[in-house]
Amino acid sequence: MTVSRQATRARPPADYRRRGRECAYANLKLMSRAIATLYDQALEPCGLRASELALLWAIVALEPVSMSRLAAATLTDVTTLSRTVQGLARARLCRVREGDDRRVRVVASTALGRRRFDAAMPCWERAQADAESLLPVARIARLARGVLVAERDRGQPQARAR
């Protein structure tokens, strides 16, 4: 007697299905997608995505900044960061040059990048206000700072980004 494939698959107990709704990772990903969409839509007139503005913001705040320091500040692995920075560089929003040590690459915004950053601020302000209507932004910022401190205390200067 043969048993169908579907019949042989074990279904997770109801407790695990319920607990999936409690999963910090899944809930944060859901919230992140919703908020990213909100910011992306608000920033569309500026020609930037939320992820691009966030990286440009870090560059402007820290410039000139080495890739490794930028990676640590944004909790992004250097490989992922390099690809994202290349996109900003292709759009002429930042430039990458060799540091004093040829193994070190240094990132800085361009004049165009700073103009686009400045132009994006009113759009970002609107997105921030919209986000505040969905989430307590000040509480989210405190949680994020707590995560940064905890990661650094664990000896993890940068998280793996995917």
C-alpha cells in the first residue's frame, strides 16, 4: 500500500504554529517590509530608496569614512556594503578612493550626493511622521540602540547582512 507524499508530511503541532506569530525575527521582518515600503514611497520623488538614503546618511555623517568603519556603523558585512556603495557611486552620490594604506578604501559623498541628501530630507520628514502613526519611533530608536550596544558587548562589531 502506498501513502501519498502529503499524508507522510508531519504538520507542526498547533503550539508551534501559534508560536510562529511570536517570533522576533518574523515580526521584525514584517515590520521592516511595511516601513521600508512607506519610506520608499515617500522618497520616490527624490529618486532614492530608503536603504540608499540610510547609507548615504551614514556616509555624510562619518565622511570621509573607511569601508570597515562604515560597515561597523551600519552593522553590515563589508561585501554587502561594497555592493551597495558601488550603486551609490554609479549614481555619482559618493566616491570611493584608496586610503593611505592601499588595502583601505575610503568613502565620501559627492556634491551631487549632498544635494540629493538635502533634497530628500522633506520627503524623509513626511515618511517619519507617517511611520510615527504606525510605530512609536522613539521607542524603536531606543530598541535599536540597545541592540547595537548588545552586539558590541558580545564582541560582534558587525552583523552579517543578507
